[in-house]
Amino acid sequence: MPAVTVENPLTLPKVAAPAGARTRPVLAVATAPSGFEGEGFPVRRAFAGIDYKHLDPFIMMDQMGEVEYAPGEPKGTPWHPHRGFETVTYLIDGTFVHRDSHGGGGVINGGDTQWMTAGSGLLHIEAPPESLVMSGGLFHGLQLWVNLPKSDKMMAPRYQDIGGGQVKLLTSADGGALLRLIAGDIDGHQGPGITHTPITMMHLTVSPGAQVTLPWRTDFNGLAYALAGSGTAGPEGRPFHMGQVVVFGEGDALTIRADESQESRSPNFEVVLLGGLPIREPMMHYGPFVMNTHAELAQAFEDFQAGRLGTIPADAL
């Protein structure tokens, strides 16, 4: 980690909050509980226990790994359905293969992002390639679920493959932080991800002792998740570390600072920043379906059982 980097960040466009910006305070710091997903790969549930009013439009986020697999150990998920939201898979280390019942999907490697709009519904699978299963190796990534407004929940499914080379690379004013803008706009710079729900998603690598203060839309919420290392958030310097999420209050700037000393396994503070425009509609979440009402959830389950969300391709059986 990280998968996408540059030798000299000072060659990149610089981003900084304007003078007089109101830096967002920290409302809470929560620790992600650990668990297992799919066929048994380890995850941290980043948003567990956080009130949805602070997350909207985000539903959940899993940190997948970091895990070093022995030969024969790599795992994925079986075929499963989705409806009513978007899944964002950001891979830091390793390789994953996605396929769906609409013919979409592809291979994502370290630094790549796959944006899947489930919309009206589909079946899909995420699995390591046979070569990785045979060899073993490092696997690490994130999967984020982004809600869709009621008006878009039944839209046609869509895929976006965002290669690591497409990510917009930026830096802080002094070059102490590398920013990988995956989606959204920061200080006039646009990430490649096309989103139905307005959001910002970026991966920061902050050098030991460095601080970054970024402009942030006042109508967006603000969340920070530590992938590795330790540091502080907000003007009050609230500590957080790997596996913890920060919930920010109101303002038009976000501040992250890396501790002077980092752990040996990760020389820098690695943080994912998220912000989104709240949808402010009822959100009903049951397993792989995210809808507005219980009746819509029941219909999604009925449609899945009846095969109306698609079928597994014959060559995958």
C-alpha cells in the first residue's frame, strides 16, 4: 500500500482550503468491529453503530483484509443479488474478478475501482482469479455501498471500471499528503467516478507529521476512515487509528494530521475521506436490497426468487 503513487508529490496540482475556512469539528470516533463476509474473507465493518443520519447517502463500508493468503486460501463471494443502490469496490492490493447477470464486470487490480450501479437488480459474483488462488498473496480493499434516491432505484444496471491510472492525483500545499480523487470535486479538480448520488471519495497518504486541510462542500457530510497508521482529525486534534472512522460536524474544510511516528508495516497514515449529499428519504436495508419501504423490500426478494433479477450465465455454472 498504496497501489497508485508518485515519486515526487510536489509535481502534482496543490489543493488547500481557503484562508478563513471553517474547519469541521469531530463529532465522534468509532471502532469498526471485525467479521467475515462471502466465503469467509475477513472484513472490518467501518460504519457499524453509527447513526444513519451521519452516513446518508452511504449505507455501509467494509475494509476487506488486509490479509496475506497462503496458496489455496484466497476467497470471494458466491453469486448474489443486489437492488436499489451502488457498490464501489476499491482494491489496494491483489486482484478480484467481477461478473454479473447483465454481462458486465471485469478484472480489478491494485489501485483500480469498480463502480456497479445495481439499480433495478442483478446477480453478481466477486472472486479471486484462479492464479491467485493457486499462488496466494496479499489482498486488501474496500467495498462501499452508496444509496440511490427513490427516483433512480429502478434504473438499468451499469458498470464503471476506473483504472488506477485514471484516478486524479493531487497533493497538499506542502506536498506532505498525496490525494487520490476517485469521485467528486475538490477545489475544481474532478475524479473519474460518475455518480448518481453526489459524493466525494478519495484516498489520502499523509507523511509522518504532515497535515492536510481540504475544502469541503458545506451541504455534504464528512467521514474519514483509517486504513493504516495513526493520526488526528479536526481542529481539536482528535486521535484515530487503523480500523476507526471519524464523523465530522458542519463546516467547509476537513483537517487530517499524521502522527510523527507510524507503525513499521505502514510508513504513512492511510485515510479514506468520504462526503455525500444526504438523500433524506426513508432507507430500508435487508441483506442485499436497499429500498424505501418494507413492501419494496418484499417485492425485491420476491423478484429475486422468481428469477427476475437475472440468471447466472451458463458458462459460470
